[in-house]
Amino acid sequence: MRQERRQERRRLWQEGCGLRQKGGQERRRVQQERCQGRQQGRREKGRGLQQERRLLQQKVNQAAPAAVLRGWGLGYRREMADWDVSAIPADFFEVAPENWLRRDRERLHELRAGGRAVHLHGVSLNLGGTSPVPVDFLRQVRHLMAELGTPHYSDHLAASGDAHQLYDLFPIPFTETEADRVADRIRAAQDVLGCRMAVENATWYTNVGGMGEAEFVARVLDRADCQMLLDVNNLAVNHKNHGGLTASEFVATVDPRRVSYVHVAGHEFDERFGLHIDTHSQPVEPPTAELARRLRREWGCPVLLEWDNDVPDLPTLKRELQWLASTTT
């Protein structure tokens, strides 16, 4: 009798071991299926993003010849809304996407109708900030790029506010850590756009960090694998305010292959602060114009005039554009 009970306990124990083993195998099977499901989901999501990027690139590739950057351009502003588009002697235009995402875009298509490109230069991406990269906004930009047939979208290498959109620009500390952090944000933005974007070197009126501006910008461009919108007026303003590299010396550090195009503008001296301010409200200074002409001549870079404040009448802007282009070859 005792032996029978021992045999029964041994049988039950063996059955329990078998059930535990079977249960472990079942749990592993379920875990493997879940893991495979997650991997499959990630692969499908990745394929979906790749397909979306290919479709966007196809739209850009199929765009009208107006998408080609060439010659001398003009930043289009609302003060120009009543001008005769055909009378503006610009080879291409640039607009802030923030001003057009939620309004009628008929005027943009009028600008393109003459075979001239319209490119996007933003002010609110906040690349130097810490808030999440604005995915929804970038998706809207991506669709506007496709609508206009342009592969060119840019924003500033600066911060523009986290909690609120300030539409003003603040400097990024020139450190390796900040350069790498900003480069990661640019990469994240490019992932949403499905293409490279360009970043513009900004003016700054105070800064901290041990790197020079040229070294900082070069590190960002390299780590982000992005393009540059080279603003030679900003270089001139920074040199006047802080010393360091002249605009020409800074340009000598830049890889021409990284440059999408060049910005020129005018600036003013503010006696209250003892600083030159990047106001975009004056004619371009001759040294800045000559540097832009040289880049146009030697690098083949298109050049765009920005005149954002105290915008003059059309005849004045026509003379400014004609003067800028007068000695190019």
C-alpha cells in the first residue's frame, strides 16, 4: 500500500514536471510569436515610411523645371502682394511656409507660372530648442514642397522658443555637445521630410561655448549630413559685433558641396546697444554684395536677396537686384 502511494506521488510529480515543461514551452512560443509580430510590425512600418519617402521624391523629381535653383532670387513678402509678378526681375522666389500652410496658395502658383521656382525657408522649426521635433508641421511642409515642386526647405541654426512660438531667433551655445544634439534634431526632421534640408548660419549677439562658429557649423553639417543656406550678411554682422573670422575667412572653411544657395541682405547699427542688427531693412553693403558675386561666379551658387522690413517699392527692389547681378559672369 505504501509503495503504491509512493508510485502515485512519483507519477503525479512527473506529470507536474511535464505540465510545467509544456507550459514553459507554450510561454516561449507565445513570446516568440509576440516578438516576431513586433518585428514584423516594425518592418512593415519601416517599409511604409520608405515607400512614403519614395513617393514624395517621385513627386519632387516630376516637378516642373521651376524647381531648378539658378541665378538671383528674392524673398517674397506680403507687401509685394499687389505687385505685377512678371515685373519682378528674380529668377526664383523664397517664402516662409508658416505663412502659407493654412491659406490660399494661388499667389504661390502665380509666382511659379512664369517658370520660376518657389522655395521654402522657415522660421519656426526651433532646431536649437528642446521641445519635440514638430512632426505634424514637417508633414505639412513636405506636402507643400511636393505641391510647389521644390526639394528645398531650410530653417535657421538657432532656437525660436519651446513653450511658445516666438518667431525670433536665439543663439545655440557653440559646444560639441550642442552641435551633436542639434544634428540629431536635424536628422529627425529629415526623416519626416524624406529628404535633406538646409540650415542657415544665424546672427548672434551673445554666446557661450569654447568652439568657434565655423567649427560649430561644420560639425553640425557633418553629423546631420544636411545642406547649408549660407547667409553672408549674417557673417558680416557677426564679425562686426564680435570680431573673429571675416565673412570671406568663414566662407573659406565651408565645403561648397554643402551649400544650397546664398542669402544677402542689409543691416543697421543700433546705438542703444552698440551692435549691428540684422534688420533686413537696408540695401546690401558693397563688400557683402561682392562676396556673393564671387560665390556665384566661383561656386555657381544661386543668391537670394532678403528685404523683410521697410520693404521699398518695386522700382527700388528692381534696381537692387540689377545692381547685385551687374558684375556676375
